[in-house]
Amino acid sequence: MWWSCSSSKGDPKELLRRWKSILHHICGVHRWEEDGMEHKCYHTELPADEQIKKWLAEDSPAYKVLYEVVMNTRLLKDLEQMALFKHTGQLEVFHNALLKYCPKRLHFEYASMQARTMLAVMDHNENHNTQRQQAKTASGLQRHNVVFQKQSKQWIARPVYQETTQTFRNDLMDAVIQRRLDPSVKYQDPESHSKVPRLAANIARVSKPRKEDVISAHTSRFTGPDS
Ligand SMILES: [Zn+2]
């Protein structure tokens, strides 16, 4: 997704074509025809050991699920808006905010994950939607840290920005109280609960056999007539 957005030079059609190309690539197809034109992946010729790796089969459940995700109408509409996407700096900053609310080492339930992501968005909007002001020293000079930069192997001065704020938390608590005091909002309103999407229990293509059958098949392999 990042590659499609960043490499399509503001052309939404090209962006969508690049995005959808994953459906060919993931099946090991790197040249294909589309609207009477031949297209190919942008990566270089794959070495032999890469070519024989396990690609997805087009009739597999995994492919079908991926297809649903890639071709989701709403996502495709949103992606068109990403054609003017230029750099990922803001996204990386947002990712840092997200990590603060959703540390990767911990597991969260769906509703918690959803709420935490929303908090990260609010935090980001409050602090990074506009350029934060550089912090000043007591004497009014702009503050810097001198840090060693890996790429340039040089010491550079990095601006120190003002502390982030979290006033959205107070606004949020006020809104919670207001909502709780509102007699027209029913407590335990089912609409107010986030809906967990229904996911398949497993990715198996055939239904689960009886346990006894699996055990007897397993045992007969080891105590068959040949042994
Ligand atoms: Zn490819």
C-alpha cells in the first residue's frame, strides 16, 4: 500500500492498478494482461529460488480473503484520495503515537484495540496536525540537541520541540459525562458497542473430520500390515 501510494506520482488510476497488482504477484504471476494491455511487476526478475517458493493458489481460501481485502470498494475509494501522498514522515510520527497506546507486546481485545487506535488518532491530531513550535531556552534562544546521525556519520543539531499536550483527554472525559447525563441516551445501548467483525474459525478448505477417524488413521500408519 505504501509503495503504491508513494510511487504512482499523483495518478489515482495508476495507484489503484499498482495496489491491485498484488493479486497477481502473490500467485507467482509477474506478467499479466489487463484491459488489453500487458503489465508486469516492477521488481527485477526473480532468482530461481524465489520463483519456486510457495505462492498462493487462486482457488485457496487465503487468496479469496486477500482478494476481499484488496478489492474492498470503500478501501479503493479511499485509496484514490491517497494519490497526492508524498512522504511518510507524518505516518511514522503517527505510528509512534499508536505504539504508545497499543504496545505490540501486549494483546488487546477488539474493542480495546479500536478505542486505543482512536486515542492515538486524537493524540496525533492534537499534537502533530500542525507543526509544533520549537522549544526555547530561558533566555529565549531556540533549543537544540546535538546528536550523532548514522547516515551522514556527523554530529548534527536537532531542534527540540515543545512538549506534547493531551487536552483531548479532558474534552473526552467531559463528553463522557455529558453523554452519561443525557437522559435520551440509553445505558447499554447496543449501538454504542463496537461490533467485532465475524472471522472464519480457521483457514481449512475441508470441514473438520471426526477426532476418532483422525486418530485411527494416524495409528494405522504406524501399525499397518507392513510393519
Ligand atoms: Zn511480482
